Amino acid sequence: MDAPLPIEALAEIGVETDTRLYLDHARRHARRHGYDRWTLVDIDAHHVESISWKEIVDFIEDPVLRDQAKAYHAERVGAPPYGLVGDFGLRYQDCGGRIPHQADRRERVEPGPHRDVVLTRRAMEALAVAYMVVFPTSMLFLGMHPQPQMEVALGRAYNRWVEATLLAGDAGILALAYLPFNTPEEALRVVEESAAHPRVVGFTVTSTRYKPVHDRAYWRLYRAIEESGKPICFHAGYHWQDPSLATIPTFLGMHALGFVWCNMVHMTNWILEGIPERFPRLRSLWVESGLAWIPFLMQRLDDQFLMRPSEAPMLKRLPSEYMAERCWYSSQPMERGNPKALALTFEMIRAESQLLWSSDWPHFDFDTPGVIYDLPFLSEAAKRAILGGNAQRLFGLPDRRPPGPGGA
Amino acid sequence: MAEYRVAREGDLAEGEKRVFVAGGVEIGLFRLDGRFIAWRNACPHQGGPVCQGRIFRRVIAEAGETGRPAGRRYHERDVNIVCPWHGAEFDIRTGVHVGSGLLRLAPVATLLRDGAVHVAIADEVEHGDGA
């Protein structure tokens, strides 16, 4: 009989692979370069709240609606999550099984802490992340709900579940409270109720919606967020029913445009209607649109503003100056195809103070911290800032180590 | 240059792969056309464990004679290894990304000797992220 081969076998990766093995190369990269000893902040990761939806509907405050939701889940096997909108049948981001972590994560989780806490901690350990801001997934569509009261009820239930489950599960897990933005007074109530929570580090508007962000109905909301000292975040998304994107036949095309277009529209209104002048201490954070759109919009708005300043009389400076000084950006999915263009983008958006690395894990287009660390044009100080320091300042976070052996 | 015996010739059937660590380096070994082909388990896109992904036949589409789309189909011969991190697809025979020649897998030399597959790893290879 042959002697055993002197090699260690590595298994094929699938939906049942442990997150720490799946991301082992990222963990080794962090260890090899020593940035596992920095304080990294991932300002945009996700959990799949639809898996826990039966628990979340228990947090609906309206007793009648809560009972309807519970009855729905008790009696309709295989039905989509109660009350959520979105394209549950159109989600083939895993590209036909090519990207297993996008399809599902069926890895073993021992009884004990909530599954989403365990999975989040595993991702934090693998990515060497000390703090991970966790966003929902299916609820990114909730701004398209035809019934505004349902956005309020489900958004509030989700916020309460997040506080009781995710934020209570680990001091490094953070959230930005969901704002039911289609009902401004209810969005204001969320701010008033959750602004004091130390792990609610800001407030989220899901960008897939058709409400104008400059509507004066939001001014009390913006004032309250400004006074909270925490940022407002616009988290991008897509929607197959968006008429402007209806001709696109692939998720590739939809993702390329949809996740950018919504934030381009909101940013245009945010700047030209003078929100940064009306609320000078209000900090806005623009999430998951990548970076390439920002230089485009800066140039486009500046060009038009110089010819028609009477249409934007609130502005005291160029639109690009507000975008570079008063707005913060998450990095993922960072377009890396043209290094010169990327370097210029970093310069134009003042990345050393305004850019925050994000992973978007476990989605198909996630970025490891290595995408920032490996950039040849950044100093170590800039890398430290983008990978964590800028987020620590924006959210007021002390230094911390990632979870895992020797960590938090 | 160090050699490592990594498989018996009969261990891999046509179209199969194995991924392993030899000499501190992660390597994917594939058998195609009766030959053994080896690539470093490091995706040039973002460093993912590319060889631990799944194998798919290449998807192609060609315009018909009148310009009408002929629809998508699978290539009869070409097969790709797909990185499980982001879906980057590489031709197993060439190591080249199916959409851009700028992305290429790093090759590992293989040789058959005494019915066993060996890989040769350069002494100066960087034993980085396991890849």
C-alpha cells in the first residue's frame, strides 16, 4: 500500500462551508500584512433577515397586524416573508450556483447565540473587522411598499428585533436604524426613540424609493438627525419595476446601474436643493454605489451649476465641494479596472477623510479589506483611515480588536 | 525547486479536480484530455480560493447568419473553474479569464513519474495567503 501523500486536502467550497474557511485567504492577508492589529470598521455588511422573519414579526406593535403575520407564517408553508415587497423570484445573484455564499449559508451553527450573531462574528473574525455595521437584505426594497403604514410597522419591528438580537449579541455589531422614510413623522419618531442607543450609530434611508429627499416634510427629521450627532445614510438598491431600468435584461446590467442610479438622483436633489446649507452639521453617508459615479456627478453638477446658478440659490460653493467635504462614502463595490481613474477618484472625493471601507459580505460582489490595503498610491495613514479611522470618527468608536483567537 | 507527490495517476478521473496544500502552497490539480494541469489557488481578481470553486462549462452565444441571436448554449469542450468569491471564470486549460486576458491564473508545473503526479514549486515562491 502506498504511503499517505504528504499534502493537505482542501474541500470544494459550497453553501455549507464555514464562513471562516470561505474567507480564509482574507484572514491570512490581514495577518501577513499586520492590519489585523488595526481597528477595522466594515460599514456595510448584511444579514438575511427574511430567514428570521417569523421572529421579527413578533416585534410588530399593532396586535392585529402581528396576529395576521403570525397566522400567515403558521399556515402558509413556503410563502415569502409576510408583508415584504421585492422580487423574491428574481434573485439569481449567485449566478447559477457559481457564487455559493450569495445563494445561502447553511454552515453549522451550534445552539446558543442567534445564528445571525454567530455568522456576523465569523465574518468579522475572517475579515479582521472590529466593528461590523449590519444592514438587512430584503428590506432594502421596503421603500417601494404600496402601503406606507406597512413600511412603518415592519421597519419598526425590524429595528426592535435588531436591538434585541444583533446589537445585544456582540459589542462590535452596529446598526443604522431603518427609517420609514415614506412617512416623515414616523421616521422622526424612530430617530427620537433610538438616537441614544450606543450601537445605533446612524439612520438608514433605503434609496430605492420615489420620495424627493428635499421635501420640506423632512426638515424636522433632518434637524433631529443633525442634533443627534449621528449620520444619515442612503443605502442603494435596485428594483426591476423601475421604469427607467425596465429594458435591462440581466442582473449584471441591473446591478451596474440600479445600485448607482437611485443614489445619483438623491444626491443631485440633496446638493442642488441646498440640504448641506440648511443643515450644516448634518452628515450624510452614501452606501453601496461604488465610487465611479461620484467624479461623474461632481463634474456634471458643477458644469450645469455654473450656467444656471439662479436655479440653485442655496449653494455658496460648487456642488463638488459639498460632495467632497460634507458627504461620506462607502467603498464597495470599488471599481478597480483602471488604477489611474481610481487614484483620481480618491483625490476628488478626498478619500483620506471621506471614504469608509465596506465589505457588503455576504453578497456576490463583496470586497475584502485587501482591496484598500493593496492600493499602491495610498500611504499607511490613508489605509488606516479608510479601513477604520474615518468610520471611528464618524460613528464615535473606540479602538477595538476583531473577534476570534486573541481578539475581542 | 521542490517536488511534491500529490496524487496517484488514477486518483483523478477525466474532468475532476483536487485542491491541496503542498510545500505551504495551495494548488488546484485538474485532469483534462488525460493531462494534469495545476494552478495556484489564488484568484487574480481579488485573491479568492479560485480552485476550490465549482467547474462549469463555458457559456457562449453567437449571432445567427441573419444577425438574429442564436441563444446561449454551453461550449462542447471548454470548461471553466469559477472562483467562489466573486464568480470570476477561468479556462482550466489556459488559466485565462474568459472575459479578459488581463486576468490569468498562476501555473504550477506538473510531471508524471512512476504512476504518480508531482508538482514542482519554485523555492522563491511567496508563501503568502496560503495561495
